[in-house]
Amino acid sequence: MKSPMEAFLDTLKWKTLPPSNADDGSGLPHATHEGMIEIGSIRLRVYQLSTGERVIHEDDLAKFFGA
């Protein structure tokens, strides 16, 4: 069963990112898709990694929390 956050993130419009230098065969996670969460006037960039994990861009999260 998915968590409420996972279910919410599934509803985003995900854009496939072009292959990048991050996918260099090192096995390190890299962003494969990009999405956007809008909360009021704040926009949070969300990335899906090659591992399936989803992360929020650090700068956007800092703005959201007023840092």
C-alpha cells in the first residue's frame, strides 16, 4: 500500500529528462524525471531518481521553510 505522499506524487505530470553525464555507469543515483508541486505561490521542483526515490530540490525546500 502506498503512503499518501507517494500517491500524491504519482499524480504529478512527470517530464522525462534527457540522459546526462550523471548516468556515467558509476551506479550513483541520477535524476530521470522532473515534476512540480505548487503550494499557493510556491513551486517545488521534484525529481525522480534512477533508484525510484523522489526528492525535492534543496533550494526550493529552503524557500518553502523560509530559510
